[in-house]
Amino acid sequence: MSAPAQPPVRITLGQRSYDILIGSGLLDDPSAWQGLPASADALIVSNTTVAPRYAQRLANQLERQHGRVLQLALPDGEQYKDWVHLNRVFDCLLGAACDRKTVLYALGGGVVGDMTGFAAACYMRGVPYVQVPTTLLAQVDSSVGGKTAVNHPLGKNMVGAFYQPLRVVCDLDLLSSLPPRELAAGLAEVIKYGPIADPALLAWLESHIDRLLARDPQALAHAVRRSCEIKAEVVGQDEREGGLRAILNFGHTFGHAIEAGLGFGAWLHGEAVACGMVIAAELSVRLGLAEPGLVPRLRNLLLRAGLPVQAPAWPLDKWLQLMQTDKKAEAGAIRYVLIDGLGRAVLRAAPEAEVGAAIRAHSA
């Protein structure tokens, strides 16, 4: 059974506004690609896992409006989200003499989306691009909002740009081929929206997590849509993360430290964020912001989703060093996204002793 067609979710950013299309069968639906710029050239950037499944199907649709549709498949994995592989995108564009009207299509998960968006922001000082996310994590988070980047050995997503796509096309059917581990990693980003913005969503997830793990189309459609609605509202108010948008990084300060400390690719992004959310919730409770029941409630839901909730048992000094490069740090002070009552998040610093206690409570 397919999910019923839904109206688009609109990202309202003035002249840079765009739609998020959510539904089944969109990859092969000509209407999903109508209204995008016609150009002599288009480039589909994908990876070696996704491209064999879906790249030619996308190319078949794009040939209606582009004279030439090029394809590039990058290696699959967070460890390849770097300058070396970003340059492969530029090599492809320059080698084919693509001009500044060329449209890039990001067909893949968060790594492909971030790298393609950054390449689009840089090539000839900016060419248009479209997000075609193929993972749950990308559909509910990374493809929406225009944050693009590559990783640096000293920090995740430290080199990048804010650059909005023309459209986001979320075909729920593409989630059917997602490995269970990748599906669970995406659920971490869905779960995130409950504590920071929507207690009703959190309760709905507790009741429907089994349906989501079973890839029930209607449950997935609701989860993707509600996540995109929340993110659209936040991004519309704070596109460049001046304040409010930082709440979307609940669990990410600790999570990014885990990714960098273990080596990019050892844990999936959503797995690290899941663990980071538990620590951030613990810190929220210790600072008197959240009710104690939040931690076991969140931990239980993440465990049911198949996600890790125990962080590496590193010394506090190592944690602090890894978190110093977080983009929310100011003048060397690490700031954390904390829960200030269920459904509301705040950004603030915390005493090192409390941070250490929160980490120790959930590390092994």
C-alpha cells in the first residue's frame, strides 16, 4: 500500500523559497520534476550504492528538460565526505565543460546531499541544485534547509556554506531498499523533533515505532512530513542558525564528538546523535531544566528503534577537546542544546562537572 499524495511542505525564504515534495512514486513521476530550470547540462551526483538502483531512472525523467544528463557515483560513506571527493564533482563538471546554468541533482543520503550542495554553492560561484534524498535521515533532516559542507579531520561539517536547493523530492518508495541500520539512524533524527518542538510527535512515535521499523508507508509519510514541517518552520525563522535553528542540533554536540573521536564512518550519524540526545537529556535534568522522566523515556524509545544509547568511555578532557570545534561554541565556551521542558529547547553553556557527570551516566 502506497502513502497517499500530500501537498508540498513549503520552506519560506523569500526569493529562495522552495517546496518539499513527499509521497510514493515521485522518482518516476514527471510532475515531480516540472518547473525546474531547463539547461543544456545536468549532473546527477550519487554514490556507488544508490546509483545502480536509481540514477538511470532519475536520468530518464531529467532528459525531458536537459540536453545532457551526466552521472557521477562517489564512494559510499561518511569517511569520503572530504575535499578529495568534493573535487571529483568539480573535475566532472569542468571536464564536461558545464556552464553556470548546469543543474546538480543530489541523489543519495546526507553525505551526497551535503557534498552536492556545497559543490553547487562553489561551482562558478553558484549553480542551482535539487535534493533527491534516498535515506530517512536525509528526507527528514539533512536535505532540508540548505546546510552544505564537507568534513575536516578536526571536526564534522566545518567547511561549508548555507545554500538552498530549488526543490526537495522525497520519494518514500526509495526507503524500501534502505538497510535496517540506516533506517534506524534516520529514526534518530525523527525522534529528535519530539523533545525539542512537539510532545505529541514524541507520543505518536512511542505508539508507532514498530510500524516505522516495518516501513509502513502511511506511518513513514506522517513521520517524514511532520519532521519537515517542524524544520521548515524553524529554518523559515532562522535560515543561518543565528539562534533558533540551533535547537535542531539537539544531541549533535555530543554526537559529532563521537563521530570524530571514533573516526568518521565508524558510527552512522544518526547512531551518534541518538547517544548524544541521551547525554543532552541527562544534562538537561541535572541542570534542573527537564523532568527526570525524560531520560528513561527517550532512552527506551531509542532502544526500541535499534539505536545505541551508551557512549564511548573517554576521559572528559577528550570529550571537551572534540566538542571545542563544534560550531555552536563561542569564544571557546561549548554551548549545548538542552530541553527546557518537553517541547522546548534552549542553547546554553553548562559547568564542566555536570557535563562530565552526564557523560559518565551514559558511557561504557
